[in-house]
Amino acid sequence: MFAACKAAFSGLGQAGGSSRLSSGSGPGSSSSGPCPTDKQLEAFAKALTEPDPDQISSLVSQCRQLLLLPLKCHPARSTAWHLAAAAPPASCREGAAGAGAGLLRLLLRLYRQQGQEEAGGGIMGVAVVGPPGGLAEVLSMTNKRGHTCLHTAAARGNAEAVRLILQQYDNNPSTNRSSSISSSSPCRTATTTPIAAELLRPDKVGRTA
């Protein structure tokens, strides 16, 4: 899990969302579809903040790039993943899309669904939509403040979202191969924020910071 933290927080120094996704190499590529219009971006940002799961799903089905690009209509040029991670843990009744990590789960399902459709069903359900680094690279995108969606979830005290994001790094083969931090390594505690570390304590599960 701390290897996952290292990968997730490695984007902190790339202020302004300077990953390959936001630099322009991904937008418009044949593997990810056309760039979204300003109207689609604004509608998507609104659907994420309300939240409106049906509208989110509908817009992603029209343009999968909405899951991969910074939302230029947002002041911090955050991604959909940032906005989902920022959803208050108790903003909706239990089981609603905006509760806890509900919005993140929805985006993950749509991301994988879009990848499977693009691959004609994929191989064993593996999503292919997105950058070479896969979902880990998408989650590592930074906004103008230099924050990843993991930073956002931790700052909002959303322990459920923090755990879900870290699970995606743990499940990413390329991340696991490239990251090997032992439990005795000093980097083990230096790769995450104090807030995130506090949220991951067993007695903090389901609570907010």
C-alpha cells in the first residue's frame, strides 16, 4: 500500500497537471476518441458536483475523453477524479452515488466499461482506454495546485476514497513492478501526507478527519 502511495504522490512536483495526459499527447488520439466540447465539459463538471450519476454516465458514453482530461472550465483545472474525490463522505444517504467513494466507484466502472467496448470486449475484461500507464497514470494527474485526486480525498477527510484510490495502484501491474518499498524503508512514511496516513489508521475507518 505504501508503494502505491509513492506512485500516487509522485505527481506532486508536477504542478499545473503536467502529466502526459494534460500536456496534449492524449487528447484527440484515435485510441481515446475526440476531445470534448466546452458544453460537454461544463455539463460534466456540473453533473459531478451535483451529483447526477445518470448524466455522468450519459456524457461519458458520448465522449470517453471526459475521464482522461483536465476540466478546463474548473478553476483549478481538476479532473473528474479530483471532483469525485472531493465529494463529502456523508453528503448523500448511504448507498447513494455521492456517498463516500460512490462517485469514484462510478468513474472506475465507466472507465473499465469504455475500455472493454473499445477493445470489443477486451481480454479478460482488461480496459484499454487511456494512456500507456493505464489507470494509475490517470489517477496521478495533477491539477493547477499540483494535487492528485489522492491529495484531494485526503484533504477532505474521505478515508473511503483514499483506500479505493490506493487499491487501484495496488492492482496495477506496472506500479507493482516499478515500486518496491520495504516496511523498514524511510520512504515508507515519507511518501504520503500526514492526513492520508492518519485516515488509514484502523480506528479511523468510516470517519472523517
